[in-house]
Amino acid sequence: LTSQQQVLKTTTMVCLPYPTFLKSPTSSPDALSLSAVGRARIHPQADDKSYQQIVSKCIQQSQVPEDTKENKQTRKKYMKQGVQLASDFLSLQLNLDVSIVDVEIVLSATDMVESDGCLACCFLDAGCQYIVVQVQGEEGLTRALEAIEVSRLPRERIVLDYQLPPDQEFVQQVTDVSSQVGTICVKMSDGSCTDLLQKIATWEQKTKLAAEISNDTVQSTKLNELVSRVSKAMGEDKGSIALVDPTAEQLGLAFAACMKTDRNDGLYTTVVCTRSNEALGLVYSSKESIVAALQCGRGVYYSRSRNGLWRKGDTSGHYQTLHRIDVDCDGDALRFTVTQNGDDIKAFCHLNTLTCWGEPRGIRHLEGTLQQRLVNAPAGSYTKRLFEDETLLRDKLVEEAQELSEPGSKQDVAGELADVLYFAMVRATKAGVSIDDAVMELDRRAKKVTRRQGDSKAFRIKAGEEILGKK
């Protein structure tokens, strides 16, 4: 191997298990936080009224021709309504944070075809990462490929799900469709394990594999062993592992089975971060603490001094909302992405600072200062004046944005950008919007497939000119 190939080989990401919910992820308290492993598959129920509303709206959108300006506007209106319904379905009904969790949603091939692909685009625009199309019956593959064709999606966003264990025709079928889909999902049982692992070991297609494992086909005592074997065979380069309706204990232990540690105590080094990837502190996790975190949706770690679970916030009140657990490229360290909470102060450190490295700097420091000024500003504070004078704040935002838009040196642009950030953060703080809220919105938008033309809005330009003309 060349030195570059060696680097790529040693930095291959670990293949990890994630839940696939045949039932709703809100059907039981134990399932609410399982998506925190970073990925989840959803099977909407055919009789779910909310889901059917989305399907109906997308079919309605597809039936409007794009031959006139009025029809284009109507079609756009239906599209926005469908995306809003899908967003509410995912976040409010299923309790999924699509901005940080890679959500796979299983859609009916018939609904996808009838909506001319609008249904698939709708859910991707609402924040889903993948569209799953199931292959069922003799005509299943033909129908699934038809649904994929009309949807006109990037191939890496499509999962083709075979509902039967792979037979001798499987490899040929996959080879034929590999250019159209990003992932092929197959069912795995004790009986098909050896055969499928051999196929994975010799897999040369660009299409990834996802092995679906169910407790109905695998003995519970062998689950972790099987997950570990599949993980080692696949790696992130070749696929993933979907566990059907797991408990927090099953998912947590299977997750840990794919990791390694060189510590004598068997613990995993864990970095705790904010939504914007700022490190709050360094802790340790055990298999039991991973399970506990998934059970309660909070930051739970292992305390070496107490020799037991450490539920952050139980004593101090500074608890953490868990969003996601990631494993590093070597498979021996964890990252917990959390929101730090607290009634009095949002502090991770026992010294009552947000991080264990003292006070934050940059934008996070600005955010903290503005939040303090909002409740207790000193006399003569310009920030307080901005909070109280909406017209002044609006005018300054427009003024600084206009200055940023003008050509200038690197130093000039940096200075104007800092001005815009300050006034924008004042506006955000007044509205109760945090940096992490903005990060969530950026991450959600990154998953959209429908893009706007992006032309400037004449009425906004006119309003800005009127504001600047008064100065």
C-alpha cells in the first residue's frame, strides 16, 4: 500500500448499528431516545392520518401542470404545505431531530409513482437523509425501480430494501441496479450470516450494504456477537447495520460491541460537545452508561471516582439533553453531542463555567455577554439600547449588511462581518435564538434537494434603500 492508501485504511470509520422502527419511535418510553445513535429508519403506518395528509398533498402538487406562472405558484404553494406537514410529522409526532439524526423513511413505491416523485422530495426537503423503497413480491423490483426513476433523486440518498434474505440471484440483481441506488438493504439471520458475510468480504460495488437484523431471526444471546462480526466485515466503507425495534439495552450493548478499548478498566474516552462542536469537557463511558444515556435521553457517563454511573445534573441541576453519540475513526473514543442546561447557569464544569477550559471565546463569548445584558445591563449600555429600540436595531442591521456587501480588503471584510455578527446576535438573543438553534437550521437545510432560484427580492431591496436613504 502507498502511504496515502495506508492513511485511508487506518481512518476507516466504524460500522455501527441503528434502530429501524416498525412501530413508531414514540410507541414506548424506551424507544424515545434511540435515534441518538445518529441514524434511524421509520416505517410510517398506512392508516396514519398525518402521513396520509402528506401523501395527498404531494399527489395534489404533482397534478398541477407547470405551464403558466399561476400554476407554478400553486404548485410551489402545495410543495411548501407538504414540506411543512412532513416536518411536523417528523418532529412533533415522531419526536425526531432531523437536523442531527440521519432519518431514513420507508415510502410506498405506489405513492412515490402516483405523486410523480413529489413525496420523496417532500420528505428529503423536510430533513430526511434517505428514502427507503421496499422490494416486495415478483413485481417488486420493477415497481421499486419505477418509483426511483420518477423521483429523480441523487442515488446516494436512496436505499433499496429487499424484504427476503438474499438468494443466488441477489448479487446479479444488485449489480444491475447498483448505478441507481446508494444502499442495498438485506435481511440477515443466523442461517444467512456466513453466506452474507462472504458476499460482504468480496463486495466491489460502489453501492453500500445495510444488514437488517431482527430478534425474531437471531437469538438474543448471539445478537452482539453477530453485530460485531458484521461491523468488522463491513466498515463504514461498505455499509451499516439496522436493528429491528431494539430496546435501549439491546442497541446500547450492540453499539458498544462494535467498539474497542485499550484501557484496563474497559472504559471509553468521551468528548462532550455542543451542537456547534465546541468541546465542553472530557469524561468516560462504559457499556452500561451508553445504555443509560439511550434510556433517558440525557448525558450519562461513568464516574471513576464513584465507580458507577454519573447522570450529569442529578446533583447540580446542570443536566444535558442528548442529541447524538458518535464513534471516532479508530473505534475507541466517543463524542456526545448535547445541549447543556441549567436553571441558574448553563455550566458543564464544576467551576460553573460552560466548558472545563474556562470562559468561551469568539461568538460563544459574545452570545453569553448578550444574554447577560438582556437581563442585567449596566447604565449606558449600547446593547441595552438596541434591545429596547427595534427601529435602531433594524437600521443598524441593514446599514452593516450594506457595508459588508461592498468590495474591500480582507481586513475590511473581517471587520464588517464582525459588525454584522454583533447586530445579528443582538437580534437573535432578543428573540431567544441561540447559536445552536442556527446550527440546527443550517444542518436541516443541508439535507434539502429542492433548491430555490435565489434571485434578489425587489421589495426587500427597496425597503433597504429607504432605510439607508434616511441616514
